[in-house]
Amino acid sequence: MKSLKVSLVDDFELVMAGPERQERLQVRSPGYSRYYLSQFIFSQLGLMHLLAPYFPNQVETDFVVHPFFDYLIGKMYGSCGKNPPEFKTSEGSYSFGTFPITTGKKAVVAYSGGKDSMWNIWWMQERYGKENVLAVHIRGLNQGQQSQEDEYVKRQSRELGFQLEVLDLMNSSRNWGHTVMRSRDIFLTGLLVPYALDFGANKIITEGRLAGDSKSHFTSGAESFAFFNYALRQLRVPVKVTWRYQKNYHPVKDLYLHRPAWMPLVCNCFSVPYRKGALRKHWNGENGQGGLAPTLKLYDSQCGSCFKCRPVNLGRLLYSPEAGEISRDDARAFLLSTAHWLKDSKGKWADIIDSAFKQDFKRACRKYGLDSNRLLP
């Protein structure tokens, strides 16, 4: 694609004339931020998020694109084998003023309601105390699941008793699906900077990531966040993004060990709502009969079949206190179904269904008398 134009029509509203229709990102939460820095970060990272599906050769904006973020967007292009774009932007400079004092004894958690963000809340509460941890959920960033995520995040906050803020994002970007990871995580954590400043926290906690993982999309990599943190330091922002890397099954294992009552509230399902009812009946049947695995009772949010539900349910067979209530036949049915699913996916979820998942799968097969060498692709 040759050229796209992006306009900042309000402090927290970006509009792009996309190839099919107008696309928009807009923060709709009243009083979102009093910092001029926040508008700056929103414009820079929102621009990256809007461009990510298209990689235009030329980009025109009516606002300044800072050299740090010009470089970051160019690195995103390079991660997908594209040449950096040529920017035609307004001239100007930024002056952010002063920021409040932040402390390393508080943290803001990027919160989706899934197993990894629940694990981060537990880990941070253990380290700093419940009163020093704030969860922030961005409603609208995950377009296909926004209503369900919003419902479960608020329910988790009520029932588990942690502090929660919800940022309402109007998002008509074409940036969705798995490739949203090209830009999503840095955009997400950038939007949380004002919350960290107001909460007095010097860190934003996000899901763990590895350095040097060639399978990861751009903002799934530690190197991308290392540069983002460098940019924040150079801009004298007293906040950084950090994480603790955990293999795929570790958060599930830890939560069942330390917070088993939390797991039934997990919201990790990625199936579209209109399909979920049929998928749930496939597994649990109706009135306990007719399903593939009726004693593997799905949690309220689960479809049972997607790439988010399967790791949680695999963890249930191995680590949950309820494992003894799941019949051997139903456990084997789940494992056989998952083996077929892995073969059919043909590596589609290779960066999610990793070696750690397969190790747990093998362990569960041994527990329930199946030969994993014959089942795994």
C-alpha cells in the first residue's frame, strides 16, 4: 500500500482513512488524563496500531511523530520484512512539564481477566500488598470479546477484591486477530502510563515475554519493550513496563496451588459469542448427558474448544483440586480431542501452544493411560 493519512481530531481521538472505510481510535473515558504526555503517547502508539495491518510506504499526519516512535514503527515494519515508512508530519516539539513522584512499592497491572493477568495480580499482591496494586482493563481493545471481558473483569474485581479501573476505548481499527500482536501490547501499556502516574506506581506489569523469540510478533518481544522503556526514560517519565516470564502452564499451576477459588472466574475464551453455546453443549451436553466430557464441567466463560480454553482445562486435569471429580473417560476424551486439534491447527498457535503445553499434555497422557508419542503431531 502506497500511502495513508492519520489525523488527530481531538486530544484522544485518531482517525485514519483506511482502504475500506474510516478507522478510529478514541478514548471515551471522561477525565482520562490531565497530562499532556498522555495525549502524546496516545497519538504515537495509536498511530502504530492503526498502521500495523497495512504497512503503507508513506504516512501523512497532522501531528508530530517523535523520532523515538518513528524508529519504533520502523522496527515493527522490519519485524515483518517491510521497509520503514516515509513520514510526512507536522513540525513541532513537546514539553511535558513535571510528573508526580512514583514508587517501586506500587504497581499497575494490565488486566484482561485471563489466567496471565490474574496471575500477575496474585504475584503483585503477594509482593506489595493488595492496597498497592491497581488493575486497569481496556474495554474495546479486544474487539471480538470486549463485552465478555468487561463483564468478567468487573465480576473478578468484586469477588476477588482488587482495585480496578476500566478505560473505554472506541476501536474501529482493522487491527484484529492474532496479528494484532504486532502493535497491541505496547499500545495497551502506553495507555496505562497516566494510571501509573496518578497511582504513584513506577511500574506497569504486563504478561511475560522472552527475548530473541523469532516466532513472536513485534510487541510480544522483550526487545520492543526494552526500547519503549528507553524512550520513557529519555522523556523523563518515571514509569517503566516490566514482567515476569512464565511458561504457558505455570500461571495455571500457581493459581490452583495458591488461589484455587480464583480459577472458576477466569475469562480466557476467544470463541465468538454466537458459537459458544453449541461448543459448550458439545463438551457438557445438557443436564449432564450427551456431551463429550460432561464431568469436565466448563467454567462459566469457557467454550472448551479454543486455544485459550484448552491450556486452562489441561491444567485442571493436572493441578486443580477438582481433578478427582473428572472421570477418567472424560479426561481421555478431552486429551484425544486436543491431540486432533493440535494436528488440525498445523502450527497456527505455535507461539501460544508451546513446548511447555506439550510437556503438560504428555504428563496428562501418562496420568490417564494414553500414549502421547502417538497423539502429538
